[in-house]
Amino acid sequence: MTAQTSKVQFTAPRKSVLKWLLAGDPSIRYQVMRDLTGEPAKVVAAERRRIATEGWGADILKSQSPEGNWGGEPDRRDWMRTIYTLTLLKDFGIDPADREARRAVGLVRKNITWWQLDGRPFFDGETEPCLNGRILGIGAYFGHPSERLLERLLGEQLEDGGWNCEAPKSRRSSFHTTICVLEGLLDYERATAANPAVKRARRRAQEYLLERRLFRSLSTGEVIDRKWLKFSYPTIWHYDILRGLEYMRDAGVKPDERVVEAVELMAKKQHQNGRWPLQNPHPESPLAMEGRSGTASRWNTLRALRVLEWYSSRD
């Protein structure tokens, strides 16, 4: 079956693709049931509970050190790995109220501090907005939103609407940094009372990406980085167009003509069997989940199918 919206053509999910997705990790099954197959709420909730006890989620929770970190030495070389690992747990959809999740986050809060930055708590963040966007998001998701970190990020937004870890040396925003902060702001906004300043900042940054069609230079129209046309998961700090589209879908942005080309490029990546491949995997990933580059990816297939459903609802 083929669905068409504007220029975009894609193969709607076959039963065989959904069956393949549902044969994956609990974190995949949970999100397929929630977002694609419309299972009853009780069935979805039961699958979500398995994330902490089976598969990738359980592996992550078991690999945490008694000091609270993942990888490296406590409080020193492990910051990024701990950030990326907690981000994975959030992206898996683990229930923040789960006992094991609360235990893991409690160890981080108790033992991990920024010793070189006046010993501030882990969830108050460090200095780079790309990492701080991640920290803001995981803190908010797991019940520890940091107003101090939020204010820092809002104060660092650049005139063109985004963020850059090289600021103030550079006054031009970075897609990589901007998407990390955008995702963190969205998590913060969902976890706390309405804050008009957060919404304004997000909208400005969304426009920064949309004005550039999610991957093109505003001044020349050229593709900024061809690596962004390859889809990876986990994304870590790296931007690509699937990540940009997933954010727009997740934030409830109404799709317009500025996303058409990115959606079309994403749809063309679908293989004849209805699946999307893993491309350009990043070495910083804290967990090996799928195969090598070029092989079918449940994560990318799930994410792409959600984007296509979001896009097809525009009319």
C-alpha cells in the first residue's frame, strides 16, 4: 500500500514490518504499541514495565557502578558517558517512577557532582550547551528539573535563534548544539508548569532549523553536511535530518513546505522490505544495540514511521 502527501511517497508499514519491530527489545515494543499499533493502555503500560527488567534497559541499569556513574572514574572522566546513558534510558521510555530507575538516578544525584565547577549538583549542568541540553532533559524527565540550568541555557540563545558550544567566539548557531537544547527544553516544558520563556525559546530555535529546511545553508541553499543525510541511533550529540524531523513530530510542530524535502529524503531511505537501515553509527554510543552500518535498524524504522505518520496528518 502506498500513501502520498505532497511529493512524498512511502510504503505504509506492512504487517511483517510491525511483526519484526514487535520482536525487538521491550523499549521498541513499548513505543510501537503506543505510537503505531494503538494497543490498549494496559497492554502498553505492561510492556513499558519490562524496560527496566529485560533487554537494553536492564543491561544499562545493571552496568551502573556503585558510585552512580557509567564508565570511567566517578566524578571525573565519566560525565559524557553518564549523560548519554541516562539519555538512552529516557529515550527508551523507562518509567521514571520505576524502582530501579529511581535508584539509578538517586545514585547520580548523591554521588556525581561537577567538582571543577564549585561542586554543583550533576543536574545543574556544566558549561557546554550541547551537554547541558541533554542534562536539562534527563533531569526533567526523571523528576529533577533544574531552574538554574534552564536560566543558563535561555541566556545563551544566540541572535539567530539557536545555540553553539563555541559561543561567544562564534555567534552562528550549530545544528548539533541546537537540537540537543531543543530536546532538553521540550522535556523541561513537559515536566514543569508552563513557562512562556521556554516556549518562546523553543519556537525561535525551531524556526532556525525550519528556515534552513533542516539541512541547508540559509545563504547558499547548499547541503551543510552530507553526513546529516545518514541516520544513526543513538544520535549522541550529532545532528541528522531524521533527528530533526523526530523533534518536530514530538513537539507537535505542524509540518509545512519547509520539511517536505527532508521527509522525502528520509522516505527514500526505506528499503523494499519496509525497513530503514542504520547508518553512520557513532563510537560514543554507551550501548551496542543493533548491527553494523547498512543493516536494518528497528530504531530508525520506528522513528521514520512515526515521522511519516506525523507528516501525513498535515492535511
